[in-house]
Amino acid sequence: MLTNPDLQIFPGKGMTCVLDPKRAACRLRSEEDGTRRTPDLDDCRPNCVNIARTDRDIEHVHVQIEQLRPLVDDPLAPAFRHAREQHELDRLERIVTAHDATGEPHDDH
């Protein structure tokens, strides 16, 4: 993928953008010379069709999951925080499950 000159690849945190500007869900930024548009990775949206996840990305998602677990399990957490963090934990676990379902090898946790 990285050797294909037609693809614009932008590694992010827990995802990789394989940019097709026409299909991007995020805001696009233009470089100073105006010849190339790049994704705003801070505005990455989970429903974007440009998202790909490598094993490196899934490793980052596993780290995020482990950071969220204590917050979700905190019995003293306000209900709204628990619900918000549980929603995010569920979303991240679905990402890992979907990646695992592809049959692509990666280090298990």
C-alpha cells in the first residue's frame, strides 16, 4: 500500500487515512503551494470510507481500550460519564472485532 504512488497515505492514531478527497468525511486542508490537499486527522470521523486499520493501528486501539476499562469500571463515576465511556469502549471493541474478522494476522492480546 505504501509503495503505490497513486495513494495518499496518512497515518493517524488508531487509524490510517487512505485519502480519496472526493469521499472524505473530514475537512481537507490545502498545502501552501495549493497543489495537494491533505486530511485534517484531528477531524477524522468514524464513518469515513477512507479509514483503514493496520496492525499498528489496532495496537493503538488496544491501548485506548485498556485506558478506558478502569473509567468504565469505576463505581463512583457519574452515570453520564459511565455511559459516554462505555459507548466509546463498545465502539473500540467493535473496531478490534471487525479487524479480527478479516483474518489478517496481528499480535493477540
